[in-house]
Amino acid sequence: MKKHRGKPIVQITDPEIDRYSENHTTPESEALKELIKSSDEALEYIDMLSGRIVGQFLKMMVQISKAKRILEIGTFTGYSALMMAEALPEDGEMVTLEMNYKYQEIAQNHFDSFPNGSKIKVIKGNAQKTITTLEGEFDMVYLDGDKLQYEHYYGESMKRLKQGGLIIADNVLWDGMVLDPEDSKSRAIKNFNALVAKDERVEQVLLPVRDGVSVIRKK
Ligand SMILES: C[S@@+](CC[C@H](N)C(=O)[O-])C[C@H]1O[C@@H](n2cnc3c(N)ncnc32)[C@H](O)[C@@H]1O
């Protein structure tokens, strides 16, 4: 995704530091390397994919928290879903929401091709609606869908998150645009961050990693 085309973008971290960090982070499994390759062959841009640092971070959060049921908002071609599914136990479940037909098809092909893909269920349709129909509790939520709806997804996720569960939200610095928002997405992310900061039901840390990642724990 080419965000804020034509506008100056604040580089959150030094690109050399990013490269160094990536080179000192556990590489993806063969399945995930294959998924990246095939996504790259199928699509013109794959920069929506969370990438190794955020991906490995998500995987570790699943391992450390011993999450068994995870919700993801925004599947794309399945990178983060498969990354987290690799850390789930055999009877674990990943539910992921995606509205784009092409991405749904590519992601489902990936999930059908790799062993841990059987833990993943893609729910097709507009997540603004489908999230409201989900039943049961989740141990963890990865929020990576349309930025204008982060507040809505947060509210719906909190209803379904178990006590002590985690919401991990990506792109919360939005290329630094949250400091001085000039467009609706930047304003939406800024409002989302403010909402979380004043929500007494949670404690959170906003990490300046890649495009900003918040880890929010329901007390
Ligand atoms: C940043 S990408 C997700 C990347 C993915 N989590 C990964 O790491 O590979 C965001 C995804 O959200 C999807 N999306 C955007 N708005 C949506 C909506 N209203 N309902 C469902 N999916 C949506 C987009 O089609 C896109 O695939």
C-alpha cells in the first residue's frame, strides 16, 4: 500500500537500523517464505504484509500468552495469520476477516497449501459487519484492517476479548502523521490512540516499531 502518496513521510526508524533488526530476527519458516514469494508473483504490491519484525513479534506474543483463539482484522494474503497460526497449539483457531475477493482467494490457497493453514478460518465480507456476528471469546486480536474503522473494531474486539487478553494494533503511528493529522486516516488513528489511552479497562504500550504497534491488555 502506497500510503500518503505525494506527501512527506516521517521515517520512524533509521532504515539501516530496520535492516539490522530484521537480520537479527528469526527468519520466516519455509512455508512463510513460500507465501511471500507467491504473494509477490500474484500482486503488484505486497507492502501491506506485516513483515518479519512485526510477524515474529506477533508469533512470540502468541507463544508467550499461550493464546488458543485469535481474531485478525485484515487478512491480505495471509502472512500474519499463518505466522500466528504456526505458534498456535494443534487445537488452536485463527479467525481472520477479509473483504477483498482477490486477497481472500490468494490467502485461502495459501492456507490450503500449508499444514498450519488448517487452523485458519477466513470470514469473507466487510469486517465492519462480520465482526459483529462473531461468537465466543478470543485470547488475542490483531487489528490490521481499514484505519478509519479502528475505533469500531476496538469496541467490538473488547466485547469479545477475554480478561487478560491482548489486542495488538498495527500502523498506530501512520508514518508519523498522527502528530499533525491532515487527512481522515491520520485523524482516525490519532483518535483511536487517544481512545485507548483513556480507556481504564486496559493498559497499553505503544511501540515505535516499523509503523507503530500498540500492545493493549484487557485488565
Ligand atoms: C494491511 S492489510 C493486512 C495485512 C496482513 N495482516 C498481513 O500482515 O499480511 C489490510 C487488509 O484489510 C483488508 N480490509 C480493508 N478494509 C476492510 C474491511 N472493511 N473489511 C474486511 N477487510 C478489509 C484489506 O483488503 C487488506 O487486505
